Amino acid sequence: MSNPNLEQISAAQQANADVALAIVRAAFNGIERLTALNIAATRDFLSNSLSNTQQILSAKDAGSVAKLNGDLAQPNLEKLMEYSRNVFELTSELQKEVSSVIEAQYGTFAKNTAGIVEKATAGAPVGGDVFAAALKSVLNASNQAFEQLNSVSKQLTDIAEANLQVATKSTATKAPAKSATAAAAKKAAAK
């Protein structure tokens, strides 16, 4: 092996390590944000449960208990929908971050591979152009497959987001104000 090949291998390994590190960082950032959201949601749930229980226990009769149950259900449903939206937003952002890293790496890989094929074609013996053409065809097919997969992934994300918005509109009678859960999660994520 010549020295330039070792340098190319070393550069490729470094690039792969950088990509892996970027994906791990994005994943840990997402986990950290999701954990902060879950902690804030749990704290909010426990606080509301205690308050709701105290309200129900202070009711004087069964009619009051039934009315309180009805009154307390809507805010809890709104909080659940808000939590679901926040989880969806976190996972969507994480998916976009990871996808952009992978897209960039795949683009670099495809460009480098095409350059290697061109160099190999130029120095190939008679009949080597058939192999190069077949390799180019495989590269083109893989590029198309990658683009199609990326397109489907984006479409699925859009569909999920639209479904979440429809579910939110159907359960909320009014636009809920930001709860303590979302504020605490954003505060914890900003640290």
C-alpha cells in the first residue's frame, strides 16, 4: 500500500468517527431533553394529583365529586396533549439532526466513491469500463434509494405532525396556555 492510500484510509476513519460522535451527541442531547421533560411532567402530575385529590376529598356530596371529576378531566387531557406534542417535537428535532448528519456523510461518501470509480476507469485495462459502468449503475441506484428513503421519512414525519395537530384540535376547546411542564423542560434543557 502506498502512503496516499494510508492517508485516505486514515481520513475516512476520522470522518466516520466524527459522524459517529455527532450522532451520539445528538442522541444524548435528545435523551437529556426528554428526561428533563419527563421529570417536569412527573412533578406536574404529582402536584396536580395531590391538588385534585384534596379537592375531591373536600367535596360534600356525590354530585360535587362527579362535577369535580368532570371539571378536572379537561385540564388533565390538555396537559397530556401538550406532553405528547413536546415529545413529538423532541423526537422530530432529533430525527432531523441525525438525518442531516447522515445525509452529509452519505453525500461525501457518494462523491468520494464516484471519484474513485472515475480514477479507476481512467487507469483500467481493456474491458474495465464494463465493470466501472456497472459500479456507476449501482451507485446511482443507491443514491436514488437513499433519496427515496429520505423522502418517505420526511413524509411520515409530516403525516405524524398533521395527525398530532388534528388530535390536539379535537381535544382542546381553547388554546391551552403553556404549562409548568413545558416551561420547566425548556428551562432544564437550556442549562
